[in-house]
Amino acid sequence: MERKSTKDRTFISFDWAMKRLLKRKDSHVILEGFLSELFRQEVKITEILDPESLAEHAN
């Protein structure tokens, strides 16, 4: 886990948090909401590619 402490605060890297969030399929609703607010338009996740299967689908 990539945590860095500075005095009384603990920081978690964005990359680690997204990987952790995407491991659970029921968390995709949270990610949709986050991305919708970030981009200020509705985002709907239809498919999330597994990193291990990406090697098989080079295109």
C-alpha cells in the first residue's frame, strides 16, 4: 500500500485508490459519479478491461 505520512496526515496515492476501487464491481457506480462530476457530464461505464487480458488484445 502506498501511504505516506506527514506529521498527523496520511496520504494515499490516487493510482492506488482507483485500483482498489475498481477491484470491486459494485464500486463502479461510485466511479461513474466521480467521473461525471469531474467532467461535468454524465459518464456511464459499460466495460472495464482487465489489465491481464489487455496483453491478449493488443489492438
